[in-house]
Amino acid sequence: MSWGRAMDRWMPVLRALLSVIAGFAAGLAVTWVAGESPWNVFMILIRSAFGSWYDLGMTLFYTTPLLLTGLSVAICFQAGLFNIGAEGQLTLGALAAAVTGVVLAGLPWPLAPVAAAAAAFGTGAFWGWIAGWLRARRGSHEVITTIMLNFVAAGLSSYVALYLFPNPDSQNPETRPVAKSFLIQHLSVFGDAPVSTALILAVAMCVAYGFLMRRTVLGFELRSVGQSERAARVAGIDPGKIQILAMVLAGGLAGLVGVGEVLGNAEKFKLGFSPQYGFVGIAVALLGRGNPVGVAAAALLFGALHKGTGDLDFETENVTRDLSMILQALVILSVSADGLWDWVKRRV
């Protein structure tokens, strides 16, 4: 392979890496303006995210839902769609897992967690189907419909949790606990961190996504529709059908977030459990560029930021955990600066 072809092949990876470095450098420069040592802040982030097995476990715990929502957004990107509805899809997925664990309390293990996971995937998939059907058959833009469905999902989940399955032993807005047979195993190597086998499920979904996109007919059809609906239609592909399927798969992947949260952590559905996992998933997908390895790496990065910035409130005087949002924003801006990288490439 010639040097030029090798550079073309690895240029997207190099761009992403340089974008992360540039975003971090700009973010740490903000801490210097605020009166803190950038190196000290950076070391706090590293220690907090990876300093012990427990810290690593917490980082992976936050990475798990971000990996699933990142894949949810990425699969829609492949089909030329923009899924803003992962937050609503994961909310209803978690609710469905909790309701299954309450209503079907007599199910034995391992059938019980499988049933709850299927309910979470199916409910999220149905919520995605609504937006996909409206886009494909009525021409409604998926950005508008998924945003609106997020609000509907929030209201629906509030009603179910507060009026249909409320927890009588708590004043918090949450459902009754699921049966013990529905709980999934924690990974004991990480101590008391709530990281569970949901991490393995998320990694398996990442592998399945890569196989789907590169080794199957459906993956080819998704990419074809994303590149040109007109060309796909000429080739005999129904763009509407593919768009619906993309939103269904996206909704199902987001719905699986409920497995880790309900079955592996809280043991119930809690209103507001998600610190905007669905929206951060958009950043994960953008940084990952649709590549399964890239999405996994981006999810780990943002998971580490979420965990690492938590200690800034205690170990610094002028910087708080809000730095996480600043770093995420600067990294996204760097990744999206394609014109800048093209300008640099022309001059190298």
C-alpha cells in the first residue's frame, strides 16, 4: 500500500484523535483562565475516571448507556436520519423493563431478565417506529417528531410511575421494585460499582452493529438510502421501508439502556434517572463517525468525562463538574470542523 493510500485510510482516525486533543486543550485552557492549573485538573480527571477498579467500574457504568444511545443515533445517521428521540426511547424502555419486572414477578431466572430486556427493546423500537412511519409515509421531519415524542414519553412515564405502579414505600417518583429474579449480575472485579452484565450486552450490540452495516444486505440498503434516496429507489430499494427499519432499530437500542439502569442498578424505574444520555449519544455518534470502534471509544471518552469531572467540585476551588459539558462541546466543535481539517490537509 502506497503512503498516499495509507494516509487516506487513516485520515478519519487521525482527524478524530486530533479533534479530541484540540478540544481537551481548549477546555483545559478555560481552567487556566478560571485560575486553576490545567495539568492539575487533567490529573484529577484521570485519577477520578481510572484511578482504581471502582473508579473504572463507574466509568464503564456511565459508558454503557452512552454506547447504546451512540449506536442508536449512528444507525440513523447511516440512513440519512437524525434521531433526537433517544432520550424518550430509553425512558420508555426503562419503564417497560420495570413494569415487566413488577407484573411478571413470578417469572424465573434467566427467563425473567430476558423478558424485561425484550420489553425494553420492543417498547423503544415502537417509539422509534412512530417517528420512522411519520417520516416515511407522511413526510414529517424526524427531528421535529422525535423531539415532540420525547415530551410525550416524559409525560407517559410520569403517569405510569406515579399512578399505575407507584412505590408505596417511598416518597420519590418511582415504580415498585422489580422481582429479584429479574436482576442481572454485577461485575465483581469493579467492587461496589454498579457496572453489570449490561456492559457485555452493550458491547455485543456494538459488534452486531458493525456486522450489520458491513456484512449484510440491510446494512448496504441503510447506507444506500443515507447516501441517495433517489439512487436507492432506482436500485429497487424502498427508502421509506429502510427509514422505518432504521428508526425501529435505533429505538430498540436506546430502549436497552433500561436493562442496565433498572435490572442492574436501581432495581426500579426512577423518574429523571438519565442525565441526558440520549442527547450525549448524539455527540458520541458524531465523534465515532458511524464506525463501531469509534462509537465505543467516544462512549468511553464521554463516560470518563462524566465520572472524572465529579471530583472537581471537591478538589478544586474554581472549577466544577460543569467542565464536562464544556469539554464535550469543544470536542464536538473540533470534530465538526471538517473545513478546517481540509484546509490543513491542502497545506501539508
